[in-house]
Amino acid sequence: MDASLQQRIKELIATSPVFVFMKGNKLMPQCGFSNNVVQILQALGVPFETFDVLSDMEIRQGIKEFSDWPTVPQVYLNGEFLGGSDILIELYNSGELRETLTVALAS
């Protein structure tokens, strides 16, 4: 990945403590996995920002390399990769996601 793309991704992630790379946006998710993430974050009342990877093929491919994770959505918490849809569902169902977000967003 070239340095300018890596920098663009880092700058996007830095715009919000909770940032999601997804298909579509939080108002109109374009796939079921992205919708799952949006629904979970909204259910927890967590403010978050999104980037629609369908609008930028360079970011769509680059984010997979950046995180070493093959799919979107990808959720970042305070600049660190948290996981995709399956991981968020698992964390949400166990109650761990609420705790993780509460602690991370309080600091």
C-alpha cells in the first residue's frame, strides 16, 4: 500500500472515536453485514461515523490491506481495528461490546 493511501485511511479513522468502513452509510447501509453493525451501534447509543467503500475503490481495497482483514464492514475504536460484523455481533451478544465501548469512549 502506498503511503498516501495509508495516510488517507488513518485520517478517516481519526475523524471519530468509532469509525466504520462499510457498504453504504449509517442512514442507508448497502449490505446486511453493514446494516448489522449500524443496528448494533445505534442500539448501544454510540455516536459513530462511516465511510462508504463503494464510493472509492482505492479505499475499498486499501482498507483490507490496512487492517489485514478481508471484508467490510470494519469497525475502528480509538484508531484501533475492533472487528467486522461477526465479531461485533459476538461482542454485543456477550455484553462485552457495551463495556469495551463505554471504557474506550470515557477515556
